[in-house]
Amino acid sequence: MKGLIPDSIGGRTLLVLLVGLTLSHMASTAILSHDRHDAVADVNDHLSADRVAVFARLLDQAPPEERVRLARSLGSPFLTVALEATPAISASQQEEIEMVPVRQALEPYFGALGHDRLHIARQRHDHVGTNSVWWRLANGFPEDPSLFIALALNDGTWATFDLAMKKSMPFWAPRSILSAVVMIGAILIFGRWATGWVAAPLAAFARAADRLGRDVQAPPLSEEGPREVRQAVSAFNEMQDRIRRFVEDRTRMLAAISHDLRSPITRLRLRTELFPESEGRERMLADLDEMEAMVASTLDFARGDAQDEPSEAIDLASMLEAICDNAMDAGLAAEFDWPGRLVCFCRPLALKRAFVNLIENAARYGQRAMVHARHAGPDIVVIIEDEGPGIPETEMEKVFTPFYRLEGSRNRKSGGSGLGLTVARTIIRAHGGDILLENRREGGLRVAVTIPQGSKS
């Protein structure tokens, strides 16, 4: 049942309109058909009573020897008149409530009529619940095929009238079905346009939110539409402006701090180099090297947040192959396996920085980097595997935290500054993709990077 419900707001609104208006149309058609049926039945009863009254007057006024011939001449495909000594309809067959209109229609001609002069009955089918309104609706208001009226003439002869009743249009008539089909078609055509028009601002919000996640410098939304939509757009644009200012302030702050730290670090290095050679001097110089590396990584991280680099279409396969070749030239084990092209729209320098961090980390700390790539619908998936010890499950998310490293040592020989994965994920997510980590069953770590091919960040 859940699969039959549309997933979009426009589709659900159209479904509500379609079901609601169709049920309303069917209910109103049923009510009108019921009223029409009752009106036709009432007219039938009065017309039948008038015909019976006229024919009974003619038979009463005719000589007894002429009545049979007159009754035969009055007959038609819709009326049969029979003369008998006793009533052809027993009093037990009378249905007092339904026959009241016929009895009342005859009284102006013959006065008050009791059971001794008038018997009335309808020919019915043997159905349970025939008098039920629901049964009549379901069966299209079936009509009684004939009405029997037995009337005693002045000389005691019983004249029995068999009248074929005029049928009203049934509930399930072709016109009713055609009306429902036309209404459903109109709902589908107009409703699709109307729901699309109503849901368009929400779709614009979704696209803007996705674009904001990749580019805080994206242009603001146009404040158009109903009052509620304009208010929501205005709030969204204000939020985007606050986020943009926050990111810019943070980037400037990181860059300023990192830049300002270089001067005292340089002065400390110069003073330390004047010390006599000793183990303490070498340790101080190593600490200063690590501090310089952290400052440089921080500047790279700040630059990674910048969106000034223009996007262009590149062959990602060529970029990955070049990165692996450069890693091998540096003495690292890295290989790339992909026979074709992987064209995507991206910021080349930023994306290259991200993959350099990921591939060199795998080759340096996982013994060997094995890079694979494949198409996955509108995305490109790049898999980077290594043969290292892997990462504990509890650390999978922590390794993306700035300056976080698995080992507690700050020695660059055993670990970097702790910004490589942070910079990589920041850049990948800015392109509308993501990075997932998992340990391989055979040992080592698997890094799965997803990049949209048509990203225009």
C-alpha cells in the first residue's frame, strides 16, 4: 500500500484531489440519481392513475356487452385491460405505503377507495433488501417492470390494469460514467499543473539547499510567489548570508593566525640554530619543523574552504593516474586501475589536493595504495584501498576531526598534522560528494569517495 502513495508533495496533493473529488462526484451523482428515480416514480404513479381513471370511466359508461371489445381496444404494448368477476390481485399483495400516491391520484375521480374496490400491487424481483437505498444504488436504481391495479366498476365487475412503468436512467448509466471520466481527466490535467505550481517553491528550496551545501557563494533566491513563500525565501537568503559571513570570517581567522605564527616560528628557528649542537637542540628544531608543517596544513585547510577557483570539466582518471605516478616517484607504492575516461565537472586544484591526501595517506601508512574507479549512475565512485592495520570502528568519524591523529605522538615520522582527511572531506563535500571509511575483511582500510559527474560547485 505504501508503494502506491506518491513520494512527492505534488503527487500526493494530486492523489488527494483525485480521490476526494471523484468520491464527491460519485456521491452527488448517486444523490441526484436517487432523487430523479423518486421523481420519475411519482410521475409514473400519477400518470398511471390518470390513465386508469379515464379507462375505468369509459368502461363504466359502456354497455356490459361492449366492455370486452372496449377493453381489448384500449390495450397497447404498455397497457393491458382485463375484465373479471373477482379481483386478480389479492388484498394481501397490497403495499400500503408505496401505493398511497396511486390511491391518492384515483380519489379525485372515484372518491375514497377502500379494499373492497381497489387492489394495487407491483411486480417485483425476489431480491433481499430491495427496499434498501444502498441496494438500489449498487444496482443502478432498478425499476419495477409493471404496476397492477384492480378496480371494481359500478356493477361489481373488476377491471385489472397491467401498466408497464416508464424507467428512469439508472445510476450506472453511460452518461454518468462519461461524466466521471471527464471529471477525472480534468483533475489530472489541471491538478498536475496546479500541484506543480504549488510545489515549485519547495523544489526551488531543495535545489538551493543542495547548492548552499556545495557553494556558500551561490546567488540568493528570487523573492517571488505568495506571501508565505516570500517570507521563507527571505529567511533562507538571510541564513545563507549569515553562513557565508561565518565561513569567510573563519577562513580569514585561520589564515591570519597561521600566517602570523610563521614569524615567531622563524625567529625561534634562527635562535635555536645558534645553540651548540646537542640532543636538546635537535629536539627543538624537530618541534619547530612540526609547528611549521601544522601552520602550512592549516593554511591549506583554509584555502580548501575557498570557492574562488572556477569549475571545469576534467578527466578524473588522468588526474588519479598522475597522482599515483607522482607517489611512486616519491618512493610510495600506488597503482591506479581504470581503462577509460572519467569526465566530471569540478574545481581541479581543490579536488587534486583531496585525492593527493587520500592516496598518499594510504600509500604511506597502509603500505600500498590500490585505486579503482567506476561509474555509479550520475556519480563517480573512487575506491582507495590499502594493506595497513585499518582503523577501529569507534575512530571512523574522529579521524575527520581537525588535528586528530590515531597515535598520540606528534612526531611527523609516525603521523602527519591531522588535517589531511579533514581537508579531503571538506573539498569532496563542497563538490556535492562524500567520503566513507570501512575496514577490509582481508585487512587494510577502504576509502570510498563519491563525486557527482555533473557537479557545478
